[in-house]
Amino acid sequence: MAQLVSDLKEWFQTDQAQSILRAGLVLLIGLLAAWLVSRRLRRARKLHAQHSMVLRKLLGVVILLVTGLWVLRELGMDLGVLLGAAGILGAYISMSFEKFLIDEELCGMVRKILTPEEVSDRTLQEQVIQRVGAGGEFLSQPETLERCRTEFFATQLMRALDFNAWKTGGGKTTAERAGDLLVKRLASYEKPDIDPGLESDLAEFVRSRKG
């Protein structure tokens, strides 16, 4: 028994144990955060029931996705495979251009969430707070109009609308909107400059693997 306790103490001091403990703590915090957000939105009286449900699901997915990526990083796993998996279907059996665009948007959301907030005179805008004063509003201030163009992540495919607004707007699913965006993306594609010899070698490599 004493030997077992000694082995456990020694193991807890290893880098592997520290990584597992950090990953477990991150997972616990992520699950707790998702539960608290869902509970708070469910009790929000100012939100329409449909809006509350959409927000709960969207924020829950984003929180769990970020938590999962963070856990994998703490465990020392290489995320290169995951980051290169946009558009992949059926465990790399096939790929979808539409799913690539959907995954691209999800990655954009995660990157925005993980971007640290800048705390400086430029972002705090103390002079604006003093200018507006108590009882004023910030929406019409030029600083707000300037920063709102970049501070929000504008989605192209996902919509947080209630059912009636979604139906009135055409009722298209995310996959259908991705198909529409794909047509525009392909139409605007411009082939980058590439050395003819390198392009020929790449084409031959692809043909040899297909054969």
C-alpha cells in the first residue's frame, strides 16, 4: 500500500500527469460554463423562446468546441489533422465543398473567440464615456460605428432567426446557403501564379495516385 501511494505521488509530479489534470480542469470548466450559459438563457425573460433556444444551442456548441480543442492541446495532441479536416466526410473517404465553407465559418468563430481582447486607451474610449455622460447612448457615436465593423464576427451561413423570419427569408438550410456561396466563391476564383514545371509535376503526382 505504501508503495502504491509512493508511486502515485511520483506519477502526479510527472509532466503527463500535469497535462491530464489541466485537461480535466479545462473540461470541467467548459461543461460548467455551457450549463450556466444554457440555464441563464433559459431564464431570460426578455428573449423570445425561439431565440433563447437558438442561442443556447449555438453558444453550447461553440463552448464545447473550444473546450474540446483546448483539452486536446493540453494533452499534447497534434491539431494539424483537425485543422486540415475542413470539408472532410466519412473519415476522409470523401469531401464536400459545401461542408468546407461551413467548417470555414466555424473555424472563424473559434478564432474570434480565442482572440484576446485588447485593453488600451483606444479600446476603452474613456473620452467617449465622458462625452456621452449618464443617461446617454453609444450607438450613434462615430467610435461605435467605426468599431462595430470589425468587432463582431459576421456569419454568412448561420442565422439566429426565429422560425417565421427564417421561413419568410426563403427557409434555406445552412447547407443550401453554403451551396449558394460555393457558386459565388468558384465564380470569383482567380488561379494563383505558379511555375509551369511545378504545376506539371503536381498534376502528374495526382494522376499517379488516382491510377
